[in-house]
Amino acid sequence: MDVFEKRVTCPHCGHAIHMMFDTTCGDQNYFEDCPICCNTNHVVLHIDELHQTIQIFIDGDDEQIF
Ligand SMILES: [Zn+2]
């Protein structure tokens, strides 16, 4: 599971959007435009190697852990 697609909810418009995540580069922090409403979402990807989980934070107020 190096690159995977995850459905997330845009915090601006509430639409479900598909984002690609690449876990091969470690923790990531970037901005990606929503394809629906074109607002910019702040995406933070944190890899917890100790617990083997990936945490994805979208714009700070939408936390999705799996
Ligand atoms: Zn949106």
C-alpha cells in the first residue's frame, strides 16, 4: 500500500472527493484544490509507523483516522 485512493469530505462544500495519497515519502503537508468547489484544502498526512496507521487531516477541522 504505497499509493492509495481515499474518499474524503471537502470541508468547504461537503462533497465527497477522491484524493490520491502517496505514503512512500513519509509525512506530507500540502495544499490541494477541491475539484468541486475549487477551494484549497490543507492536507496533512501523518504516518504512524509505531501503530501502522495513517492519519489524514483535511483543513484542520475534518479528521479522518483509519
Ligand atoms: Zn469542495
